[in-house]
Amino acid sequence: MEENKNVELKALTESELNEITGGAPGKQGLYEGPWKTVCNLQTGWLAIRTAPAYDYTNEIGQLYNGDAVQIIGNSSGNGYIWVWSPKLNVSGWVNQNFIG
């Protein structure tokens, strides 16, 4: 995945944070990050999850090739990145290998 090193990230206000997360606690490091698209899916969908780990109970939505997402959090260190999906109007964790 190629990173755009020239993107300046801006911290969100508390109001913006509450709007994106629905007031969910424990969300840190939020920024207005770059827009990316879901890509490289061979079949099926990319699950958006409530936690940065696979578990069938934490899936909150499904994204497909070409769907836009905004990166709003840092990588979890285990292959997941926190994004906001305007299509689903949710934020959650996705496998960063399918974001480009």
C-alpha cells in the first residue's frame, strides 16, 4: 500500500468525534485523514468491524471494491486500520491490505 506522505492530518473537534463515532468511548487518535477506496477484493466483501480483529460477532458492515472510506485512525499494528464509511455511516476497523 502506497502512503501519501504529504497529507496533513487535522485533529477532530469533540463534536466531530461524537458525530463520527456516535459518542462511543475509547476512540483515540482521530484525524481528518485521506480518502481511499476498497480494492483488491477477489470475492465477497471487506468486513468493517468494531474491533481490530476477526470475529464473526464484531462485523458491523460490508464494503465492496470501489467503496470510499476515510482513514480516521492509526493502524492497530496487526493489519487493521480505523476508517469511516460514508456509505454505511459507521466507523470501524478494516483489513488495511484492501485499502488503496
